[in-house]
Amino acid sequence: NDSVDSFFIHRTFEFASAHFYIALVIFLAPFNIVANLLSAFLLLILKDLRNPCNLILSLMCFGSLLPLLIRTTLMYRKITSGEECSVETMTYSMAVHMLVEYVTWAPLRSTYTWLTVILTFFRFRALRSNGRWEASYVLAVSISALVALLSFTVNIPTFMTNFIEYQNEHTACRTP
């Protein structure tokens, strides 16, 4: 009985924390999106801030913005369509939106993470050479594109598995 009670308490806590996290993301997402857009545009527009490292920072702002935008728009659509998940509410556009959210979450997040590593490497190299070396724009853009390409390429097997795999309504609606 103790194990059943502890399992029930764990599941209840997990359910409550998931709802709290979802509510927090939904309410704070517009502020995060605006802050990322403002930061990215300021880094690109202001002449004093133009350099290859800040170009990577602006790409990182856009990179962290996209998965959040995709996920929150999906959450808003789920809220507006109601809690019921059925053939009527699970339209083709909703299914495509869910697929895009599911498939792009990992590569977009990994792109942001690896761009952080590249930016740290550029800064370390510049500090080590006492300011005599600075990354060029071509190098920053090409490495950022390579990182994005690698992140999406590595996720292709996951995409194919998720796309080909048959999921019934219970799995698609995330109900037990």
C-alpha cells in the first residue's frame, strides 16, 4: 500500500508541476520572444555592436526564439481548441504543427547550444592572442550555418522515425 500511495503522490506532483511549467511558459513567452527579438535587432542594427561575435549572438537570439515561438503557438492553439482531443479537434494543420514542434525542438535547441560553444571558442582565441585575432564575418556565418546544418542532419533519423511510426489517438493526444 505504501508503494501505491507514494506512486500516486509522485504522479500527482508530476502532473501539478507540469501544469505549472506549461502555465509559466505560456504567460512568460511573449516577454521572452520580445526580449530575444529586441536583442537580436539591436545587435544587428547598432554600428557600435557590429562584430562577428555579436553576429553569432544575434543568431543565438533568433535560435532561442524559434523553438519557443513554435511551442507556445502550439500551446495557444491547444488551449483555444479545448482540452478534448478527438478527430474533430485534431485537424490536419494542428497535426502538422505538432509534428513541426516535435521535430524541430531538439535541433533548434542543439544549434543554440553549439553556437554558444563556437562563440566561447572565438572569444577564447581572441583573448589568447591579446586582441590581434578576430573572427571574420564569413567565418562566423559559415560556422553558424555548418552548426545548424549538422544539428538538423543529426536529427533526421529521429524525424523519420517519428514521421513513419504509427501513433494512435491515445498517443497523439498524450492520454494514458
